[in-house]
Amino acid sequence: MADNDDLKALIRTIPDFPKPGIQFRDITTLLLDAAGFQTTIARMAVATRGPVDLVAGIEARGFLFAAALAAPLNAGVLLIRKDGKLPGVTIAEDYALEYGTDRITMHEDALVPGQRVLLVDDLIATGGTARAAVRLLRKAGAVLEQAQFLVDLPDLGGADALRGEGIAVDALLSFEGH
């Protein structure tokens, strides 16, 4: 696979956002570039292992990648949302934040047990939300073996945490630091 420096050049770094010492990786500049976004999706599709039935996107930027990636994979899109955003019956999973907890949900009938699901989001940092999504999807009966991200921040350990749960993790780009 390509080294992806062409895509990395499309991501803007904003220092000291949202607080001092953080190097915020702003993907909106990549999204604004039609060729860059198309290339991103094409490379993510190539990195997908085996057929998938559903691409699960984590709110909110993960929805963009899940929907775009589902088309070439001939898969449906499953939305993983923050609590209180989905109508109808949902199942939920809580996860820890730096100060407190949060909850993600999905429709109870969003998948049929045994369906092959690919988890997708724009970025993996500490992995708290992604790990909660893995638990949620598995609780619903999904066969989940792979997660894909545009950006990995390996110093924060999220991708390694997912690998520890038996998930193959792929990211097109990696940025050192926080």
C-alpha cells in the first residue's frame, strides 16, 4: 500500500487545541479535497479483510467514512450514536472518560447475529469509544474482527488496546504525540 504521505499533507495540525499541549489533527481539510477523500476511501476499501455485511460508523465523523466505504464494499451502514439520539429501542454501552462516563447506543435490531461488521472512525486516540463500540457490537451478535481509522495517535494506545481485544486495526495515517 502507498505510504499515504499524500493524504497526510491534506490534514491540518492546529496547535494547542482544545487545550495547551494538544496537537489537534483537523481532518476537515482532507474532506474538502475531493480527490483526497476519494483516495482515502479507496485505500480503506483495499485494506478491508474479507467481505463485510455492515460498516459501523461512530458518531459523528465516523459516519462520513462508514457511508462512503460501505458503497464499494457493497455493505450497509450501521450508526453508533451518543445516548438519546436514536428513536426506537436501542442497546447501550457505557465507557469511561477522563472525568466521568459516557454512553453509546445502536438500534436493537440494527444487525442480525452473525453478520460481519467493520468498525470505522476518523481517528483513534485512547480507544475508549472504539472499545465501547466493539463491546456493543459483540453484545448484539456481530462478528467483528477489524477496525479502520483514517488517523492513529499511537502514543495514546487506543489501537493497541483494540488489538488486545482481538481486533485487527488499520489506520492510513499515524501522528506522534497527543
